[in-house]
Amino acid sequence: MEAKLAECTRIFQKFKAAYQQNDYDTCSNLLSQLKVKLTEFPALPPAYKQTSTAVQELILAREIFEHAIVLSVKTEDQDAFERHFLQLKPYYTDTRDLIPRSREEYPILGLNLLRLLVQNRIAEFHTELELLPPEAHENPCIKHAVELEQSFMEGAYNRVLSARQAVPHETYVYFMDLLAKTVRDEIAGCSEKAYDFLTVADAKKILMFSTDRELQEYAAEDHNDWDIRNGCVYFQKVKDLAPCKEIPSLQLINQTLGYARELERIV
Amino acid sequence: MVVRALSPRVHHEVGLAPREKFAPASPSDRGASGSTSAVAGLPQHGPEGGTMTVVSTASGLLAMLREQHPVLKLHALNNLNAFVDHFWPEVSTNISAIESLYEDETFDQRQLAALVASKVFYYLGELNDSLIYALGAGPLFDVTEESEYVQTLVAKCIDEYISLSVKASETIEESPPLDPRLLAIVEKMLDKCMADGKFQQAVGIALECRRLDKLEEAITKSENIPSLLAYTLRLSQTFVTKREFRHAVLRLLVRIYQSQPSPDYLSICQCLMFLDDPSTVATTLDDLIKGDKVDALSAYQVAFDLFENEYQLFLLNVRDRLPEVRASSSLDVAGSGAPAAVPVAMPAQPVTADADNGATADSGPTAMDTSDGEPSERTPLLAREPSPAPQVQPVHVVQPVRESPEPTAAAEDAAESSEMSTYAQRLTRLKGILSGETPINLTLQFLYSNNRSDLLILKTIKQTVELRNSVCHSATIYSNALMHAGTTVDTFLRDNLDWLSRATNWAKFSATAGLGVIHRGHLQQGRSLMAPYLPQNGTGGASPYSEGGALYALGLIHANHGEGIKQFLLESLKNTNNEVIQHGACLGLGLAALGTADEEIYEDVKNVLYTDSAVAGEAAGIAMGLLMVGTASEKAGEMLAYAHETQHEKIIRGLALGIALVVYGQEEEADTLIEQMTRDQDPILRYGGMYALALAYRGTANNSAIRRLLHFAVSDVSDDVRRTAVLALGFVLCSEPEQTPRIVSLLSESYNAHVRYGAAMAVGISCAGTASSEAISLLEPLTSDAVDFVRQGALIAMAMVLMQTTEARDPHVGAFRRQLEKIILDKHEDTMSKMGAILAQGILDAGGRNVTIMLQSRSGHDRMTAVVGMAVFSQFWYWYPLLYFISLSFAPTAFIGLNHELRMPRFDFISDIRPSVFGYPPSIAPPTTTSAVKFPTAVLSTSARAKARQKKDAAGKGHVLGGSSPGHADVGSSAEVSGDFNETTSSGKDGTAMEVEAGPEKKPAEANTEVLSNPARVVPAQEKYIKFREDSRYMPVKRSRPSGFVMLKDLEPSEPEELVSTDTPISAGAPGTAPSAAAAANAPPSGLGADDWDPPPPESFEYIP
């Protein structure tokens, strides 16, 4: 076990070194190796065997996953982020009593919140938030995410966009960029509901585009049903208000007659 | 707001998850479920360490599933497999990932993925999906695991397999081959059952799967093969509904039985009877009687058991396949010439035969018709000749064992010296049993000598019913006939000849026919008894009604054993054109030739039918059915065609019932015909269809039959059909009487009186003799129904249910008897319910209180005669004379122990229960009836002391009959013959309480056990209390069932046997006759076994109030 641990630590050192040099391909390869190695440690979730090296194993594994998350931000791989985060989570929740807290815990949790916000998974965002202890809300990383969410909900999109300047951690930048897109989607969605059409100028303003071209690209990419002509953007409302359903009178009559007949037969 | 769509399956299935071990956290989204699922009941790891680490979520593992590296996927799957029991809600949201892993051909642990998926689907309640994946999991799905998941799935698997294999076996076309994986699991399971010693389970599964190979394996591998065989036999009778497969199972059973070192011949022959294989039975029996004494005893026991199933055609076939007794060896001439004759005790033959002249002479005046000594006991059997007596004598002259005219023992010794003659004797005895001669004689004797009918009841009825009311008048006659069914006691009739003569026309017909019920089974004398009433050739003297009645009576006497009489009946039928006589002759023929499918008789009866006379045609229709019972012959189509042709409702009804009888016991094979009948426009044919359903599925409790009957019970437009449909439920459920009250309970509250009537009769039929409390509580309100015929039905049904029940067993009996009395006495009561009450009295005390209604034999086979009798009986709604058919369903509740000579040795055994619980009900008190009946309950406790004194007096005086002291209105005066502690039979608990009160001056409280002597009355409910003494000289060959005919093994064969002396007048009446007098004195009961035994004159038993 010790040997394996040492082996793992060694690879992890290599990983860190590569990471320092921003050699993300090597990092990915090494990470993959590391994860396979980790499956051999019995003290890790969900087995939680009590081994002599349990604490080291847990700490090492946690650190590996923390790094994996950061790496996935760097490589802008949201799926990998989610995967790694979910695998990391037991180290934060289930092993509180076994190993000391990680320094990186709040930044990573905050990062995750931000990711949920970006992906517009508000329900999960709140679930995650509820799971945090009250004192965590004081942490700048968490606080940042919470404030963003509030602004987002209020519709104070300018505040959301301006928050980019005040990120608590450099890794947050990636998501903040993505957030702008999320905000735009949200606005576009609202506009569809609110207006039949907008002039291109207004649309540009609302959707925070500087050029017509950007607007056109955006419309072509995400909103095929928008129609841009005559200097206006027409939102094609889906007329899905189905006409009132007709009452199936014949069927009802038949049923009622059937019941009456059955009642007659009841003995 | 975005709510992530859950997989729809999850959405609505979570609540239905089959076996939730804990309140499931609703499957929240991945990553979000966090600690919500960290609830109690999660596995706690590291118990050996101080800290407990609790797994709170499987989301990490699920995330790992999406990793690229296969090792990671595998790791995740492994862990998921371990945790799926707790985290299935989370896993279920990702089930598609697991499914796709399973479908990924490149993934080398697909089976593991399948297992996890299977478990998740199991928790979601999707057993079908779960099963598919479990099959995909291959060897990883471990049937030996004890988890609920595995058990459920294995059960599901077996169910699936069963339904597939049943389907495969039922469709003719080639069905798609079974999934071998399914098969593997089932077989694994079966092997496991066997390895664990759970052979009964294995047998059950194998039976359900229709796997004969596995069935055989399970049986032969077990340690206790006999018990398992018995278990299988029972299962095959009760649970295997498909005839074809049941037969296959039975054939297998026979094979296994035969391969046993000591085969259980009783069971083998039962199986063979179900298979309708008379020749093998004959061979088996023949082999047995070639063996030693014990084998011979088994052979007799087998024969008796077969007899009890009352399958005449089969019995005759067996008998005919037995080898002929060699001409050289003695009595064979008699044996084969008149097969039904001489069976009983060959060894006694020398004696009795020598004495024959005398015996013949004095056996004459046994019963009512005081004809001279002319009829020898053989007469009816050789009845083809007008004057048979001369032929009989020569037969007897050929004496087998000449050397000693000594009593039986000597003759027996001599006989045994020659093996050949031993064999011949045994063979003849065996044939005697199979032909029914021996058991019928023994039964008749038992019923005669133990007759406890209460003439006072009849007297009361007779006095109270109005003379002009012919319905009640005939009802009294019916009632009398039922009360004395099979006892040959016709005192009541003879005492009231004047009164009897008021019966005219059809009443006369039934009065005469009633004699047949009373003398039922009196085969030898039957014809001579009825002689005064029978049609005389050429001289049309007597009334056609009594002549017809007499022919019907002959049929009743010879019911199901009519070899000797059917020729005579046939001639009577041919010689008459009178429709009343034809009516009687048809019914008589039908009864006598029940189920023999005799072509000649059938043709003649058909000719009667084609005369298109309503009266005769109805009987002809029924008779054709009776003849063809259970043959499913194509004659049914012929009958149906004529039913469509004729205009007479009576004929249609007779034919409809006849057709129903033809399909008796055919189950599914009758479905086409049943369908045809139940869809007919004519309500009478639909009504026949109900009977066809009832009889085809008698005692099977077949669900589809019940469903169809219930459908007709509520939807048909004709009241008759509805009534019959409900009534028919009683037949279908007669093997499971506890079910019937539940099923018809709603119907018994129907607004339609006919349905209520049917419900009452259904309960009566299926719960007959059970005294089941559900049945009683269902019937009780109906006995005071607003509609008269419902009351009638309920009273009759109640009487059927309460047959042979004492108040000690069920206090309702007393109340019911009082109710009957009240109805009979009430001047303002409707005739219908009065009639019901009178009949109920008759049924309640039927056969001298020694019979009960048994639609199934003790071995669980349906008694065809009984069921048929009951079905025709239920026709009395239209035609009162058919009431007598109920006598066919009476079975004596007797223990009759027999030794190897088929005679009754002295043999005691113990009934381990208070005698009053199963005793005879006390005779009712003398004349001041009204007050007297109510008396006991009113004054029991207060008059305890006086009563005690009286009792003592009574005991002192010896057996004073209750009638002698009118002041003693109490029950204690029931001076039974066994008169010791039996007197306390007053009224159950009251009786006991009273005794305690009475204190020390009373006799000690009622004994807890009772010693019964062979032959004894053992009512069915009593059987479980019967114990045989270990130190007894005799041992029953078959210990399982202490009632009916039981062969006794003599453990001290060297000692002289002491035989039971019965109080039949045979010994008293026979004295001074012949050289045999001395012998009779030595071994009085020898007369019993002797073939010339006659029921003695009844006078000696009668008592005059």
C-alpha cells in the first residue's frame, strides 16, 4: 500500500510539474493514470476501509481531484469538471471526521456554484447552496456566487457582467465569460415572450451586441426561428395554444349508459 | 426556472417501488442529491474502527461511469453493484448510462452492468425489465443468494417460465424456443431446492412448470419418497387443472410407485383409477392376492377404496379383467355366473350353503312386504329368469371344501392347505368387493343395526300437517324415506298404512319409490320387496303410479350396482306404453345402469324419448344422461338436437340435465358443448348449460368456471338460469367448502329471490355435513326470508350443512331443530316453507343419523354417484319425486374393520374426545311436544339436581326408553344403547356446566375419551380424534384414515378370532334352521360375511312411546 501511495505521489508530482508548465496534454494523461491508481486504494470512497495509510490516501486523492477540477477549467471542459467535482465531493462531505479541511474547498465549491449558474441549473444551484454550512456563506468565493445569482434573478444583468472584474480566484474568469452568454440567452428568452418584434437597434442594445453582424450570428446560431427583416427582429411565437378540447359527449353518454346498465345488474 | 426532466419512468415509479427498505429519498438530480439521501439505514463502514464513515451519495460513482477509462467504469460498476440497494433512486436517474454500458459490445463487463441495471429496475418495480437484465447478467445472477431481490426475481423467473411452458404445451403450433438463460435459472433453482432438501417446493415448481423430468428427479432424490409421492398426488388432484398433464403426472407417479421396494398399492390404484386404466389395476390386484396374507389385505383395502369412489364402470372393468375363478375351485360357478353374488365369505360357504334351505326360508320376511319365503336372496341377481330359485340350488350343491362342515375357522384352515383354493377364495372375495356386493352388504348391516332415527319426529310431523295438504303429506313421506335411507326400517309406513293410502296419483308414485330409498343397497331382496307393486305381466291390476314408483324404487335400491336388475327394468320398460310406468322405468334404468354407457338400454330409452310424451320424455332425458354419465359421448349432440325439436318443456329440461350429466368431469373438454348450451336462445337449455358447467367442473374450483357462473348469475334474463348458475357454484366449489360462503355471500343478499335460493342451495351442497360456521351464518337469515321458496331452500341447505352435528359441536343445531318444529307446527306458515322444514327434518336425521352427504370420497376423488345424485336432486324444484336422488349422495359415517376373511373381528379403538361432541343427538321428548322441546334449555340448570336423580333412576332401571316417562321431559332420558356416559349429550356446554353444579352426587363429569367398538359410527369431523391402541391385536393396513372400510392385520394369527356379534336378528332369526346353528353360536357374526345374509325384520328395534 505504501508503495502504491509512493508511486501515486510520484506521478502526482509529475502532474503538478506539468501543470506548472501548462502542459495540459501531459496533465490529462497523468491524471488518467492517477485515477486508475486511485481505484486500488481501499480507503477511498465509497469503501472507506480503515487502513493504516487511510488519511494519506484520502488527502492525496482529494488533492488529485482538486487539481483535476482546476485542470478541467483550464482546458475548458465542463463535463470533466462535473465528473471530477462529483467524485471529489465525498471527500468534502463524508470524510470530514477523517481528514482536515482542504484549503481549496470553498474556492472549488464556489466554482461549482458558478458552473451551475452558467449552465442555468438554478435548482441544483440552490440545492448545493443549502448543503453548505451558514459560515460558508461568509467566504468570499461562495459569496461571490450567491451575489451573482441574486443579480441574475433580479435581472440586474449589468451587475452580473461587471462582477467579472471582481473575481475572487483566477479560475473564475473562465466561467464569468461564459456567464455573459447565459445572461444573453436569458434576455433573448424573455424578449421572445415579451415582444412580437424588436428593431434591430433595440435588439442589439438589449442583447448587448455591438454590431448587427454579431446579432445575426447569434440569431442564426441559437434562435433559428427569429426572422430578421426590414430592420426588425420578429420573434416567431410558437402558437401552441391548442384550441379548447371538444367535450367527448358521445363517449360520455355511452359510459353513463354503461354504468346504468351495470347498476341494474348489481345484485 | 429549470426543472431537469427526470426520466419519466423514475417519475411515477418511485412510489411504487416494490420492496423499499427505507423511505426513499426522492431521486433528485445528480450532483444535487447530496446529503438528502444520507438517511438512516445506510451502511456504516468501518465498524471495527472508531469512526464511522457514511456514504452519502452515489453521484461520485455515477460520475465515474462516464470516465473514459474502462478500469474506472468497472470500478464504478463494482461499487454501484454493492451500493445499489441504498442508492437506487440516484442510480435510476442514470440508468441509461448503465444500460448503454450493457449494450456496449466492447465493454467486457457487460454482465455486471446488466446486474446493476436489473437491481435498479427491481427497485423501480419494473420486474419485466429487471428480469431481462437479470438474464443478461448470466452467472453473476446468483440464485442462491438470500436477498429479497434474488428471491423476487427467481419467483418472477419461474412464473415467466411457467406461463411460457404452459402456453407452449397448450398450443399445437411450434412455439418459439424458450430463452435458455431462463431455463438455466429455473433449473438452477430446482437443483438448489433439491440440494437444500426442500423437495416439496421442487415438486411444486416442477408441477407448475410441467417438467416431468424434474418432478421425477425431485421425487426420487428425496429421503422420504412415499410422503412426497402422496404430496404430489394430492397436488396433482387439486392444482393441476389441465387433464392431459394431470394424467401424465399420474402415469409418472405410478411408475415411481412401482419402482419402490414396497409399493404403496393403495395410491397406485388410486392413480390408475384416475387414469382409467382398469387392466393394470386388475393385474396389480391379482399379483397382490397371489402374495401373502398381508398383500391380500392390501388388495382388499385397495378394492374398498376404489369402491368408495363409486365409479361403477371402472369397477366392473377391473372385475372383468381379473382372471376367472377356475371351475375346479369351488364356488366359482356362483362367482362368475352371477358375479354380484357370492362374494363375501367363501370360507363360510360350506356351512351356509348346507344351511341354505333353511336360511332361505327364514330370510324371507325381513321387510315390509310379507311375501312368503319364496325369494331366495339370490333371486334378484338371477332375475332374468322368472323363477330363479331352482337354478340357485344346484350351484350350491357343488361344495368346495367338503371335509368339514365345521365353523369357519376349520374351513379356513382346510382351505389354506391348498394354495390354489386360497387364491380362488381371495379372488372371489376381491370380486365381491369390486362388484360392490360386500361393501353394500356391510353398509346395509351397519345402517340397520345402528339406526337411531327418531320416529317421534315423524309422528309429530304427521299429526300436524293437514291431511288435505298433499304437498306436506308427500313431504312427510319423502322425509321418512330420507330418515330411514338404507336402513330397511319401514316401520313408520307400516304403522300408518291408512294415512299412507291418501297418497294418490303421483304421490303414490313417490310413496312407492320411497321404499327404494329405505331399502337402498338391499340388493338381494330388492326385487322381492317391491314385488307386490311391480307391474305384472299381462295383468294390469295395480295402479300405474305404484308400478312406476316401484320401478323407480328398484333403480334406487340398485343405484350404481344394477347388474342384476337392469335386464328386468329394461323388460318392464319395453312391455309398457303407460307413460307413468315408462317414467319410473326410465329413472330406474338410469340409476341402475348409472354410467355404464350400455348401448342397448340407451336405444330403448331413446325410443321412449321419441314418443314425445312429456312425462316419459323427461325421465328418458335424465335417464340417458345417467347412462352416459361422464362419457362425453357424441350422444350429447343427438340429445341436444332433439331438445331443439320437441315442444315439451319437460322433455327439454330432462334432456338439458341429461346433456349436463354426459359431460360430467370433462372440464375443458366440455367447453364447446357448454358454450353451445349457454348461448342457446331457450332458457331451459341455458339452464342445462349451468348444470353442464357445474358437473364438468365439479369440485375443481376452476376459476374460469366460477367466473362464467357468476356472470350468468347476474346477467341472464331468466330467473331459472340465474338460480341454477348460483346453485352450480356449489358443485364447482364442493372440494373447497370453506370458499363457498364467501363467494356467494353477496348473492345471498340479492334482491332476486331466485338468486338467494340458489345461494342457499350452493352453500348447502358444497358445505354439506361440515357445520361450517360461515355457512350457518349465511343461511340463518335466509331461513326467515320474506319469500317462501327461499325459506324452503335455506331450510334444506341448513339441514344439509348441519347433518350429524351435535349441539356440543355447534349450538345452532338445537335452535335449528326448534325452528323446524315451529315451522311445521305453525298453521299459518306457507306450504312451501313447511315442506322445506319437513324435508329438512328428514335430511338432518338421514339414514338413521348414520350418514352424511359426501360429494368427495375420503381419498379426495369426487364420488360420481353422489355428485350426480345431488345434481338431479336439485331438480326437485320442478319434480318432487327427484328428491330421492339425494340418497345417492349419502355416505355412511362408519368405521368398519374387516379381517382377511372380510369379517368384522372384535376390535376396540379410542375416540379421544368427549363422547357428546360426536354422539347421536338425543331423541326428542315424548308427546307434549311443544313444551317439551323448549323445556331443556329453559330449565336445564335449575332442575339439575332433580335431573341428576332421575338420571340415576334411569340408569338403575337399565335402559329405560325416554318415552316411558313422559314427565321426564329432559334430555337425559336419551337412554342410548350404549347408555353409560352418553346420557350427558344434552346440550354441549350446558351439560357440562350443569354437571359441575350438581356436585359430587352426580356421576363424574363426562369422560374425555370414548372406546368405540368395530363397527362404529365415526363422523368425518371425528376422524382426527381416532386413535388405535398400540397393544391391540389388530392393526389397520392403512393408518391414515380411520373410517370407511379398513382392513385389519391380525398380529396374532394363531389365536382364534373373536368376531363381532351384531344385534342384527340374523343370529336370532336364524336359530334352529340348520346345522349351522351351532356354528352360528360359536361365531355368530359369521352370518354377516355369509352371502346369504339378510337384513332382519325391523320390529325388534322399534320402540313404542
